[in-house]
Amino acid sequence: MGEPRGIFCSAQGCVGDVIIEQRLVESKEPASHVPLACSAQYCAFPVDGNVLCLWNTKDPSYQPLTLRGHHEPITAVAFGNTVSPLLICSASQDYVIMWSLDECRQKVLQGLSPRGVIMGTLLGQVLCLRLSPDDRTVAVCAGNKILMLDIESRSILAELEGHQGHVTAAEFCPWQTHIIISVSEDRSFKVWDHHVGSLIYNSPVLTAFPLLSLLIDAKSRQLVTGCANGQLWIFSLVEGHHYRCVTRVSLKKKSESFSRRVESRLCSLPEESQRPCTHGLEKGEEVEASLPVLGLAPCDLSAIVSAPCVWGLSSETTSCLWIGSSAGLFIFNLANFELEAVLHYRDFRSLSIHVAGSCAVMSKANDDKAICLLTSLFGRKIVMLEIRVAALVRSQQGHDAGRHLSVLPRTCVGPTSPLCFTTAKESKTPPAPQRQSAGRSTVKDQPLVFHTKVRSSGYASALHITMFSPKANTKKRGDHSSRRRDGPRCKEYPLESSPPTKLYKQRVLAHGPAAAHCVQYSGDGQWLACGLANHLLLVFRADLSGTPTVFSGHDGAVSTVCWSHDSRWLLSASQDGTLRLWSLRRAELALCVGKDVFSKPVRSAQFYYVDTFVLLSSGPELQLLKYHIDTCKDEIQRYKQKSRCKRVFRLPTTGRTEITSLSAVNDFYSYLVLTAGRNRTLEVFDLNAGRSAAMTVEVHSRPVHQICQNKGSSFTTQQHEAYNLFATTASGDGIKLWDLRTLRSERRFEGHPNHGYPCGIAFSPCGRYVASGAEDRHAYMYDLGSSTFSHRLAGHKDTVTSVAFSPAAPQRACPETQEEASFGRDFSVLLREGRLPIGNHYWAQCLLSMNWCSTLSEVVYTY
């Protein structure tokens, strides 16, 4: 057997400082599906069938190291995990051999033939080898069995049987070394305890195609497996999650969506900014290729991709991985389940391989370079590529996308800004008359008719009879909540509060088929507003006690409710096309804006700029209304409508697409407004400048039905970076967490079923949790540091449509509370609370939810 032919270092593959083809070898035997392995210093692969060849990745001038000992073709190769001694194991149908590379290199320098240690003979067709983290045990995947071999004694420690097909990959759990997980051609994965030789978990059949690759990520505690049709399955390995499926990803769909986003970003760049030359194929030469997941490897992007350092969303805790396929390499983010970069082999004409049969990738932490080993699917070539990761990622990222944006204003309001608008009549409005006490009031000598010829009979003099004496100092039960809210006991909200878990209270809302569409707590946490499909708007006390206040007047389902900053006014939008502003104190309508004012129905409306404006969306337009509420209490002329509003600014979206949701901060002065369009775009408007500030496309696979910002509350103080976080949700596409400064999706939350009905989401006041409704009659709680749900809250009878947190609602048994409300389609409202002891007090966190039922509505209060 001669030496391998054609090994050389090529400098012709340098393309745009992204990829370099360093080495190339052509084997005598077909190299379509030969096993490959990469370590920090070496790359290993079989040539000519049974010869193991190793390349030095640090110094290409080193001569390849060839190891001989197999008589049959090598079918599996794996490196050890320790640096000294560095081990490599190879397997064929005749032998499983362990090699010490330090000893082999010394033998070669002495002119001797290196020899390995035979671990086993005639074990069958071995498709995968994996060494334990301490390099004391090797897992040999032979047929449908896994043999655990002791490296020192070369004995079989355990034999794991249970798969119905060939085992294609296996991995040791990094934090529980006695656990090993395997995938097989039977399309399932199994979790084993190899110390006792028992099966811990057996998954159902996942797909119709064989599972080919496997990776365990220690940062996110997730299991990732890929199959032959380009599907990625991600499972949670967190204790108590019971190996639940986090999400399933189609590599082809992700690649197509990523390409569209990159094209839109490149179109927005100036002409002098060009994409690095790729010497790609001509347009007519492109060939459709499948995307089987041939290999998975960890990828460190902490020095390249930035993330907000709040609640575990830092670059150090964000995990990425390499996905090797027949058509290219992909960098996949395990936090947001999006592609960070794509490298198609066909885009680089100088590469020797454009369609791969096998793939192995290795990149070290804090290293800009990655090594990729490829074999040709239709030939005998094997190449080693050096990839500049930073150049690859930055060439496909947005150009200064949203870098200048922040919810917190950085400049003063401009003189031409729409936010400077004030009405001339507003300054001339006389102050409301002050009511005098009954004991000091005097009745003026004025007629009670509308002329001066007839004097009043007997009513001109002041009354001398005392009707009642008010008790000003009596303690009332109803004043207890107000004193608690304004008194010294209302302290800073605890940021380390726990999420709600237990059911506490339930209450019937209505008897009849009327779904609840929206719910919101007032800013002081004292009131809860619910918009129903039966045209009514209900306002409850935060603890659901007492009789709710009913606001009627809409002719259609109430789709939006919003409280003013001072909690005195309530804004509602309805499907009848009207916008109504209600007075909470007087329980009556204060202002009605008819549908003749808007060209399109109002989909979203809210108070804005600390109650200075009403912000709304009508069709493709964003509109600002300046309003004035007449607080005069003249009972004779109360029929005259003195409250008024005026449209002061309107701004269309890019492309004039319909706005499906909007969000803006009202608790403090902010210039930015977030909108989502029917064409699945997300656009940020700067109302200080009166223009669009940034836009991103392909936000979700479906139109966004809600944007939710992390606004905190008046009882909390978060890091200033945290206020730039916001979440979007769309039916069938989960929840995405975004950073406004970069307009990047930082994390994706999956696990709650939401395929057809628009289920709402909400941030907790502490900013640590996101709650969501779902179609399985549950409310789900997500921690910002994890992509899967932490709690699943039951109690409803149908789809949970809306959720809301209270900033700080007093409760009978708790000095301070945090409440979350979730409403659904059974008209039930559930309150949940989770308590965290602080000194001698308890802080409670309550969940309130509502859903659909055909017979009655009820409220449930939980703790």
C-alpha cells in the first residue's frame, strides 16, 4: 500500500478573506461517506480505505501522519478529550484500535511504524465512536448495540441494547458523565446510564428519516439531533423537564429566510459597501441540493455577536453550533433558533468540493478560525478548509441596524417635532370649579329659570338645617388599599420574585358566549380592565372583589383597552370602528371618536407620551391624536360635549402595509414607536424626527399579532438596557425576544401550542419572565434565560387569549403582591401568585387569565 497521493497546500482558494482551502488529498477509494474527525490540533480521516491519515491544523507544513493497522475499511474515527496524552480511536469490522498520537509521532521520528492498542475484534459494523470526558471509557456503536469498553483493561463494561436500527451517533453528558445518549436509524433517541447498564428514557419516533448526528450543549442544557431530510430536533435536558421537545427546525426554510433577510440588508447598504467577492456560479448553474445534517459541532461567537447583559442574555451564555450539510455550513444560534451565517460551497468557485458527502467542523473558544474537513459526494477528494468566522458572520449581518436606537431618549425634542404640538384652546380652558364643603357653602341670589323677571320663591336664602355631619376621621376598609399604595410600605419591587404556580381564586364574569379579548392592569395596580366580545368593558378591583364597573356603549367587540398613566382614564377600541375614552371616577363616557374620523378600522390604540397623546394605528397609518377632556361638573350643561380631540400627525408605514400591532412606552417620555406589518415586517418610528428609524423583515413566519415591550412599572427599577427589550408573537411561530438597539432576535420561546388563535403575551414587572396564553387551556411562563417554559399553569376550560401582570396590587393576606392576569375564551379570570419571603413579609406574584366557554364566564385567583 503506497503513500496517499496528491496532498498539498493550496493558496488559490482564498476568497474574500472568508475561506481558505489549505489541504487536498485524493484517495484511491470513493470518499463519499468516509468518517471524519477534528480536534484542536489534528484532523483525521481514512484514505485508500484502511489507512488513517492525520493533518496538523496549526502548521500545514507538517507532513501527514499515516497509521496502519486495519485490514478492512475504517468506518468510525474519534478523538479523545484530554490534551496529554491525545488519543484517537478508529474502528472497522475487524478491529477497534486506540492510538496515542504522541507515541505515534515519536515512532515515526525514530523511523519505526507506529502501532496502536487493539480494544476489540470482530464487533460488527461500527458507525460511531465516542470517548468519555476523562478518556477512560469508549462507547462503540456496533450495529444496534452500544458497547462500553474500558480503555485500561480493554474489557466490556456494559452492553446497551434497545435500538431497532443501526446506532449512528452517541454523546456523553458533560455534567453527568454516567449518562450517554444515542440516536439511531430507528428515528429515536435513548438515554442510558452506562454505569448500571439501564435505559433511562426512550423517545418516540421523531421523523420519517434516519437520525444522523447528535450534540449535547452544556450551556443551554439542550440535546440537538439532525436527520437526513434537514430537520433539527432540540430537546431540553434540564432536570424536571423530562426531555421535552423545545422546537423543531427546518434547515431549508431557515436558509431561505436567512437569504431573504441578508438580501434586504445588503440592499440598504450604500453603494460603496459591497459584499465580499465569492466567485460564485452563474445564475443558471445553480443546482438544488438536499440539506442532510451530516455533522454538528459547538461554535463560539461571544466575541462577534453581542447580546444585552440582562437576566442571562449575555454573549457568554449564548450557545451556537456548526451544522455541516452536503450543500454548505451553517452557524445556528440555540437561543433564538436562527441562523447567524451561511456558507454555501457553490458560492466559492475555487473550492475543490461543491457537494459534500461527509463533514466535520472544529472551532476553539475565542478563536476567529474554524477548521472544516470535507469529502466529495461524487468523487474521491478530501479537503481541509480554514474559515474566518468573524469575516463570515459580519459580512452577512446588518449594517449598524438599530445601533442608535434606544427607548430612553438621548436628545431633546426638536422644534419641528410632532411631540411639540399643543392646542391654542387648551391654555384658555378655565379651571374646573372647586366644590366647597356643605357647611361653608352659600347659595347666591340667582334665578332658577332662564330669564330675570321671575324670582325664585324661598330658595334665595341659605339653608339652616344640617342634613348630616361627615365623619372625616373614621377608618374605612376601602381606604386601606389607598393608604398602602401611597404610604411608606409601598417599597421597591423585588427583582428576584418567583413566578406564579398555584391556583388561588376564581370568579364568574358573565353568563353567555362572549369571549374576552383583552385585559390590562392600571399603572397603580388597583384596577383591572377587561374587554369582552359582548360589547362591554368591565373594570374590577385588582383582587377581584366587589362588583365590577360596567362601561357600555360600543356596538362591537372590545378589541383594545389601555389605562392612562395616572389611572384616571380608560381607553377602548372596538370592532365598531370607534375609539372611546372613559372616566373611571365617574364611570361614564368622556370622549367618543367616531369611525368617520378614521379611514380604516383602529386595530391598536394607547395613551402615549405620558398621557399627552393617543397613539393608534388605522390601516397602514400611524396616527397621533391630541385630546382634551372637559372635567367641568355643570349638571345643567353636561349634555354639551366639550371634550375634543384633533389629529396632529400621521405617518404611513414603508410600503403602506397594514399595521397589525403597535407598542410604545407611556410611563416616561420616549420617542420610539414599534409597529408590526401584515407583510411580516417590524418597523421602528422616531416621532421626534417624524420618520421611520429602522425596519427588519421576516420577523415571523406569520404576521405579528402582538408587540410587548418590557416597560417595568412605577414600583420597579431595572437596568436601563433592559428597557430596550421587547417581544413579538405570531400564531404558529412562538415568541421572539428582541433587542431594540440591534433589532436582533436574542431568544425564542417555544413550547406553548398556538397555531390558530392569537394568544397574548406579557412581561413581568421585574423583567425576568414572559407569560403567554395557549390553545391547550394553559398559561405558560418563560424565564428570559431559557428557551423553554418554566411553568405550565392550568385552570381554564378553553384557549387562554390574554395575559397581564400587575405592577403591585395589594392583597388581603400579603403586604405587597405582584399579579399576572390571563384571560381566555371561557370567560374565566384566574389569578395566580408565587411568594418569596423577604424579612417578615411576603411578596406575591399573581396570574390572572381568561378563556372561552359557551355557558358562563368565571375568574380564578391563584397563588
